[in-house]
Amino acid sequence: MTRSQPTDPPIDLLAAVQGEVSWFCCGTAWGPCSSTGKGACGTCNSGSLQHAWPNTSDACWSITRPDSCGVSLSRRTCGFQHRITSLCGGGSVVTSIADCGPQTDLFCGERSCCGSTCASNRLIDLTPAAYSRIASLSTGLRPCEISTP
Amino acid sequence: MTSRRQLLKSALLGGGAGVVAATALGSLGPEAAFGAAAPDVAPGAPDPDFAEGRIRSVKENTLLVLGSNMVFHRIRIVDGTSLWKLGPTTFDQAKPGDGLYARGVRMPDGVLAAEAVWLNIVNIKGHVRNITAERIHLDHKGQQVLCHRVPGKSVAIYSDAPPSGDLSLLRVGQHVQVMGAWRPDTNEVDIATVFSAH
């Protein structure tokens, strides 16, 4: 797989960034999620409007490595807010960072589309409460735009 | 324009639980419905229009659900509620013991009038440890999850390619996302969609 050099400066310092959004469970939960804790920030709950971000700390960055997919994302820590807008329906939700993730490097180059509107690379994961504000949970993965509120 | 949320709320406040016309609610596409304006909730805060937990009992058109955080929810199903259990399903498929996520409109009496209910839905990422024609052994955060292929329902999405019923391109060692329906009280999942980067 071809991997490009990360952008410099980080693209999200300049403007909104487009990428893929998925959802994950955290906090007290049922099923395979029952072993999931409250995330890197210690506050994550599936029912709250929260998200995971790939660069919350050095340790987080060393796991997620979006730079290996050619994406540089700036450091943003617990509680920082993003607006996530679906590129499919246009709905948006403002959430705050509660965990480290997604593991961008393991899905490098992946692309999601709605018709001819596409976005590449997993840049953000929402809690079920947040994701279901902009898309059905059964879609699993969507292209989105990430900006600051 | 009357929103889906307004229709749900007015129907229930009028005492007409279960009388919301599906045709009225069905005028919005799924993405538009989920993109519809919802009340402002502070980022990071619990969303009052969302619920999660496991069904304790079913009483008429109401699911009695105990949240994992021990909060009790009453979730009202109306004619326009969409239900999912490995795919679109009907109310009679909601069983005690099922896990769920639900989104709707919280009524003054605390009932959640449901726009959508997802039964047993999971969306997990992991490494493929083994794969056969019938199942994928997934390592999810150090735990093995047995993912079953369901003929006619399970599909794979290889990056931006259209969904395919052919799961044979998946490989051991690969990282994938499995969206599917949990089999309650097991470590097993029926596959709806496997997302693969390539």
C-alpha cells in the first residue's frame, strides 16, 4: 500500500478536515462492550455526546499513527470539542474528547462514500449517542467533516 | 415543515401512542431523519433522547429497559419507529435479554418515544485470528469474538466498493470492523457488515 508523507503543518490547524467516522461503545455496557472501560480520559459513556480523537497524547499518537496514512492531526486533549458533520445527510453534532482513537493506521487508505461524496481514513469515533444524531447506527461507517464549533 | 420529532411528540402527548402514521414519518429519508434538529445538549453530557441497556420485559407497546448504568428506561414503540436486529425487523422480535440502543423524544413523563431502536447491535474492531466459510474468529481487545456469517444477510465492504456477499477476500491477521447483532449472553455475533480497508 502506498503511504504518503504527513502534511505539514497539520491540516486541521488550517481548516476543517474530512475523514471517516464510526462509532464505539464505552463505559458500562452490555455484550462485547462490557469489558470496555471509560476511555483514556476516564469519562467516556456510550450515552453521552463524546468522541475519540487520535492525538490526545504522545502515548495515544504512538498507537493510532494517522501520520502513516499521510494525515497530521494536532494534539487535542480531553474535553476539547469538535463539530462532526455527516457528508451524507448534512446533520451535525458537537461532541467532546473522551478517549484515544480510532486506530487510523490499521485502516490506512480506506474510503467511505455517499454517492459521489467520499472521505478517506478513520479520523474520529463517536459514541452511539453522538453517532445516532447524524446517522443510523446500522450504517457503521460514514464520511464526515470535522471542524471546531 | 413538521419534523419527525414533532410528529412523535404530538402523537404521544395527544394520548395516541401507537397511532403515528408510518406514512407521515416515512416521508424523510433515513439520513435526513437522523440529521433532523435535536435539542441542544452540552457536548460531553448524557443525551436525554438516547437510551441503552437490556430489555427486562415487554409490556404492550413499551420496552422496559435497565441501562448498564442501572438507570431504568421506558421506551415506547410507535407505528413510525424503525427497529433493527441484524436488519430491519418488527416489534415482536424484541425479546427480554436483548441489548439495545434507542433514540427518540423524551416525553414529560420520562417515556422515550422511539424513532429508532437497534437491538443487540455491536460495532467492534479487531484482528482476524482465523476464518472459515461460516465464521470469523476476531480478537477484540484481547477477547475472542466468534462472528457468524449469515447467508443472505452478511456482507463485506472492501473500502469504497459496493457491499458484497463474498467474504472470502478477508485474510487472517487483517484488522476489520464488524457491525452485527450480538447473541445475548455469549461472545458470538451475527455479521451484518464487515468493513475492510482493502
